[in-house]
Amino acid sequence: MPAPYAPARLLFGGDYNPEQWPREVWAEDVELMRRAHVDTVTIGVFSWALLEPREGEFDPGWLDDVVAMLDDAGIGFFLATPTASPPPWFTRAHPDAMPVRADGTRLTHGSRDTYAISAPAYREAARRVARYLADRYGAHPRLRGWHVHNEYGTIDHGPHAEAAFRRWLRARYETLATLNDAWTTSFWSQHYADWDEVVPPRTTQYLTNPAHGVDFARFCSDEMLAAFAEQKAEIRAAGSTAPVTTNFMLPTWNHLEQWSWSDRLDVVSVDHYLDTTGPDGEAHVAYASDLTRSWAGGPWLLMEQSASGIRVGQRHFAKASDRMIRHSLGYVARGSQGALFFQWRASAGGSETWHSGMVPHAGPDTEQFDGIVALGELLDRIDEVARPPAAGPVVEAEVAVLWDANGWWVLQTPHLPHDGLDYATEVRATHRALWRAGVPVDFVRPGADAGRYRLLFVPSLMAVDDATVSWLTAYVRAGGHLVVGRFTGVADEHQRVVTGGYPGRLRDLLGIRVTEILPLAQDESLALSDGSDADQWSERVRLRGAEPLATYTDGDLAGMPAVTRHRSGDGSATYVSTRLAQHSLDRFVAGLLDAHGVRAVVPEAVGTGVEAVRRRAAGGDYLFLLHHGDRPVRVTGPGHDLVTDTPTDAGIVLPTGGVAVVREGPGATWSVTPDHSSTPEVS
């Protein structure tokens, strides 16, 4: 295992694009960065056209000046390779390197992310610019790390992808007979007699082959990873030893298999933007943080977040500074080694003019910039949490949730029994219930060492391979408790249904046999015998060794099992054959946690609006308290609050929106009670 990512301090700053501004603004930038305690910026993300104005001719003078200016100010930097946005000369010289959509439309220059990942000209140009930057700046003492590319995810269906896809398929299947069997090409006369007949899944008359589509998604992830690895190899060949990362993107699209990517990164980083303005945003911060920490296997880095804007639907919404601070600490509490933003200064023009910045259009004399300064000061005060523990995880969890990118891609297949099936929605609903219960959560990959987890949730995984079946079975028999959501395990990894009753791959483990899937209408709901509300989905379940925990009470399924449990070896497996409404899922999950002895970090905080997260570090345990509620509370326990430099033994008051980061004393137990004092003690 590589050493955990451990910069000397919590990093604070964001994407810095001085090339968008006249040089007289640069001096003000540095002064404002110092005022805000900014110590890290990311430079060069979209600077290819300025850095290499003509093919093979570099003009680094402006970047040299930026690096020198940052160096003089004592500010470190991540240096990006600008390969997410090829310059106009590249488009003109290599039109074949532009991506092609599934409908055959070849895209042209005019935005970012316009490249065909498999095009030889693109790959050569990307290696060239990466090597140039590494040769020139790779040993700079202020270099914090390499930010390769930006948000990999452009999908190409063109001729270069076609050739690369065939090579990938030949390596995976070796023979056409194996491919034809895996893809069930006997259906609709799709049998392939020559490798040259296989093309990417382009727009066609009706439904495309589902196995074909998911294999193409797997190929695209591997092809982008290969392109990343080439740039990393150039950086290392130049002698640079700085850590290399690329920024994953959450939450709305997923074109990467993150576990295999994380194995190749020196530090896992993520860009995270809320997709809601409501209170679920806090749960969303926790979801992204737990996912990224799990991919990393330890400390990670928040590479981008929004300073003040939330884009939902057709408009921007404001994010108040106290909420921005709480979210930033939420990421740090769950293992991030800093809080970085996109971007430092809001752009005056261009495609993302209205994306918020740390310095807004109105300038530094604003409540927004005051919040940025307050966050910088706060991160300085809690800096000691950045040192990872000598052994063990940075956040200890007794509960895990399965994460598998293949599960996401499979549920994107059209014409499933219900169009509302969505992988991220199912996983987030389970995580949300665990977050509301106040317990820490890890995500795990199929086949991971899961023995330390009392509960393992599989909210959704339609297609399951042999290795995963064996892994889940071994987990249960060894004493674990498995919780499986509907429509899981009905098919193999090629989406071939296992006949004889659903879920064919997991029938024996779950002790059930489903004879019929009965999706519900959009406005239809069901009630269960335990008082739960359900919608979207129901199944006709027959018991084959399992016991019913709840039954359907409505319609043709009245009295039939809805939730079951099957004991196997020293453990058990629970199956939920419907979609529980969130409030019912919350209650169901809380009951499982109680039954299996899993306690909240601070049980007294649950339901008070106070989020409690314990982060382990070299200096001990640190309790992060983030108050999202609407009434002040008093928190009492042995320790010392780093935010206010205040002992907590006699209690501290958290006002609405308040935060505390407590270095805990030994054997810490905590109480959280309403506070009725007129003067808050903590702000």
C-alpha cells in the first residue's frame, strides 16, 4: 500500500487563471490570497493555446512569471496538463481527432473536452505538452503536485475509437465465439463473423444490445485511463517526483471505473458540486466525501467545489458563507486534506462567466469574500488534523455500501422493467439513511476485504459475476449481515438473465425465489405490514428458507413477503423486494443498525441538526461538529475546540450554522442538549 496522502498542512485555494486577466490584476490577486490564507492554487488547466500557440512551439514566458510570482508570495501550486481543451490549431491540423457522437455527428472546436481520446495525434500532443511542463517545472520547490487533464469523460464513437474498441474486445474475449456468446448476438441477427464488423454502439433504429453498450463503457474508462497513464509516465520520465492526480467528477455523470483509476493515482481528488439547494445538500457532501475517501483508501483531496453558487435546473441559487464553511469542514472531516474551489476569481467573460469564484464579480468588499477569509483562518486553526494516523483508517466505519461503476452503466440500459431505475439514486438513498442515523460509512469494491463490517449494503447491482457471488456468500457465512435491494443479481456480468426465478445469481444466498416482477405506475404506492410506505416496484416472492420480516398489505400481493431474511452460516442476508420511501428506509436502516450494535458517532446528536464526524489523525481523534439545525445547542464532553481555542468539558454552545473541531480527551462521551442562553459562546 502506498503511503497516505499527507501534505504538510490542510490545503486552501483553488483554480487560478491569471491568463484571463491583465497583469495589473495579478498583484491584487496575491495580496488577496495572503489575506485569505490561501496556500495552494491550480494553474494551467485550460492554457494549452497560450502555452503551445503553434504545434511544437512553446511560449512559457507568461507561465514562468506566474510561477515566480507565486513563489515570491510563498504560495504552492498544482500544475495542470491542459489536455482537456486542445487549441484551435490542433483542431485545424487534426480534424480526425475530434470526437464523434453516437449519432455520427463530428464535433468541432468551440468548447472544452473536444477530442477523440483514441486519436494518435491527440495522444501524441498530450504526451508532448505533459513532458514539456514536467521538464520545465517538475522540480520546482513550490510544486504541490500534478493535475493531469481535467474531469476525464469525453466519449467518442468515431473511427479511432472503433479501432481501439476492437483491440480491447479481442484482448477481453480472444475469440468471436466468446464475444457472440457474451453479447447474446443470436438475438436480432447480430452474430459477428469478423472482428471488423464490430463497431461502437452508435445510434440505430431501435434498442441497442445492452452487453455491447456496457462493454463500450468499460472500454472508454480503460482507454481514458491509458491516456492518463501515458501523461503520468512522461512526468516521471522527466524526473518529477511530485504526486500525480486527476480530478474525478460527481455527481451527475460517471464514465470512469473509479477503483481501477484510484489504483493508479498518487492522490485521489474529486470535483463536487451540489445538485440540490435544500437540506439534502449536507448529506450529499457526506456521500461524495465517503465515496472519495473509500476510492482513495485513506486521505484524499477536494479539488473543486463552488464558492457561493448552486446550479439547479434553469437557475443559480446562492450558497451562504456559513454553509460553504460547514460543507468545506464536512469534506475535511471525512478525510480531505484541504478545501479547494473553482475558481479563485469569477471570470468576466467566457462560457462560465456566472460560475461563482472565491473573489466574486463584486470584488473583495463582499460578504462572500469575507466568508472565504473566515474559512482560510479556520483551516489554519485546525491544521493538525491533516497528519494521518500511524495505522488504521482516517475514519472508522462498521458499515459499508457496495460501489460498482458497472452497476451504474447497466441500469442505463434502455427498456428495463421500469425506466425509473437509477443506480446513483438507489445508492444515495441508502447512504442518506445511514447519514441521518449518524454512522460513518465506507464504500467497497466487489471482492474487497469486508470482514470488519457488521453490515454490508448492496442497494442495486443487477448484473453480478461469479466472483462477486462467491464474495457475498463468504461474507455472510463468516458472520456478516448483507442487505440487498430489489432487482439485484438477476443477471450475469453480460446482462444475461439467470432463468428459473429471480434473483438467479443470489437465490440460494437470499433463500427466496421471485417468480414475477411487478413494477408500479408513477402515482401508485404500497403499504407494508411493518408500517413502511413503498412505491415504484414490487415482486412476487416465494420463500425458500428465508423468513418474512414484512409483507405486502395491498392488492394481489397482500400477505406475501416483501422483506425477508435468510440465515446462512454465522450471518444472514436481508432482501428488500420493493422501493421503500425515504422515511421508511430511514427507519428500516436505523432498526438494522440497532439490531447489530452499530452506534452513531454521537448518539445524542441524531435529530438535533448537529452532524458529528470523528476523524483520526496522528495527534489523536478529532470530533467535527457541524450544526445544520435552526436552534442553538450545547455540546459537552472532554476535549478542546480548535476553532475557538476553548475547552469543551464544561460545554460549548453551537449556534445555528456553527462549527467546532474538538481534539477529544480520553474516553470521550458527549451530550447534546438545547441551549436557551441569550449569548452564544461559539460562533
